[in-house]
Amino acid sequence: MTHDLPAASDRGASRPFGRLITAMVTPFAADGSLDLDGAGRLARHLVDEQGNDALVLNGTTGESPTTTDAEKEALIRTVVEAVGDRARILAGVGTNDTRHTIELAAQAEKAGAHGLLVVTPYYSKPPQSGLLRHFTAVADATGLPIMLYDIPHRAGTAIATDTLVRLAEHGRIVAVKDAKGDLTATSEALARTDLAYYCGEDSLTLPALAVGAVGVVGTSTHFTGVPTKQLIEAYEAGDVATALALHRRLLPLYTGIFRTQGTILVKAGLAAKGLPAGPVRPPLVDATADELAQLRADCAAAGLSLPE
């Protein structure tokens, strides 16, 4: 099956990267080196079989803390070549160093990315004025559309609604990956801006749609892409009953993929399906036999199969 790029109307302010986006793991070879052939194969699977409108590369799920800048660039070039004619490729470029983030943004743009995912600077916990300056500096330095990534439980700092309102005035800041887990704050930001909101927590996809989100950037969507897209499309078509039924069916895997760090279980599941994944890099550790068995049970509970 094939999927065209999002329609022109989807690439406007309302839905700039389509509906379904997966934060793709980065395949490694058995020795831990970057598996570019595997990355192309996995990207084609996610777009052509799982129905993704876009992919995020070099995010946390892609083990970005452990990949070099050169590896990040090579991965973007490979995946753009593999699926860039029929899916949007967003490059994760956010760091806790504004200068380095700008360098990665320029590198990603040169490598052919269609957009950037820029996470809140982590660990250093800058004030809101620092966040505003950081994100604005990155947006000023690139010609690509930007999706902000608001994930306070990892970054240590949330992007305040007033800050989002000011950032939304920038022509290249068009979307938010919302992993704040605060639907009231999400509702307030959506009421005050025209930012496109993508749910950043798989299990909250349906609730987020109900307050105005346009899609999801998922992790379990390595496996649940097709039914998750059906959920989104059903909700948009006014078929809330079908969307709710899919939400309830998929919930065991939406949550189960995070029983441990998500990348660990995604890679274990992909390997079980014979798809490129490889090991994780330290400090992550590969899934245990018990964790893989539980993943199989979670897949089965969601109506999906994972080969023995």
C-alpha cells in the first residue's frame, strides 16, 4: 500500500504534518553501529504499511543522546531518500544548548528534512524568557517549519501557555508535540493560538482530539499505526463511537509500550517481527525475555500479533 504526502490543505496551519506521525527508532547493527539500510527499510514499513504521514528522526525514541551529529545527518539523508516523496520527515534537533540546536537545524535542513522537532532545553531548566529566546533563535535561523516539543516530565520545564502564545506569532513555529499531560493547558493554548497540536502521549490521543488536537506523534504506532489512524479519522468524521472503541482496544499497547523505556520495547517488538531494529545503546539495556513476553501479551490484548 502507498500513501501520498499530506494534501495541501493538511500542510497549512491546521495540519502541517498530517495526522499520524511515528517517532522512529534508530536501527543499529549487532555491533551497535548505525544501520542505514535498516533505517530505510523501517521507514518504508512505517509509511507504506503502517500509514504514517510523517516520521520523526533523531528524537529520544531514536536514541538521539547517543548518536553523533554525523550519524544524525546520515540518518536524515537516508530516510528522506527512502520515503521523503510520500511522507514528511521531521528532524529532532533540540538540545540544551541554543548554539548546538541551531547547528543541528542547519544540518537537518541541508540534509533534506521537511521540518524540525525542537524539545524544551532539558536539565538546565531555563526560565520562560530563556525558552522564548531559545525557540525564537532557532526559528529565526531556519527556513523549515518547527514543531515545539513540550515534555516537562523529561525536560524539567514546561512551556507556559503565555510563552506558547508569543511563540505562535513566529511564522515558522507551526505545531506542538504535546506531552504535558494537561488537557486544560492544552485547551487554553489551542483557544489562544492557531498552533497545530499533536498528542505526544499515545494513550491520550482521543482525549487530545476532543480538545482540538489534529493528530499524534506516537511510539506504539510502530505497531498500531493503521488502527490509530483509523481512530483519528473516525473522530474527525464524527464517528465518536468507533474512535472510542479503537481507543479502548488499543489502550493495552498504548500504555504497555512504556512498561519500561519505550525504545527498548519497540526494538524488541520490531526484532520479533523481523524488522530492522538492532540493540539499544547504553545507558539503555535490551528487553529481557519476560519483558518481551509481556509485550506479546499487550499486543494480543490490543488485537495485534507479535510472532514468537
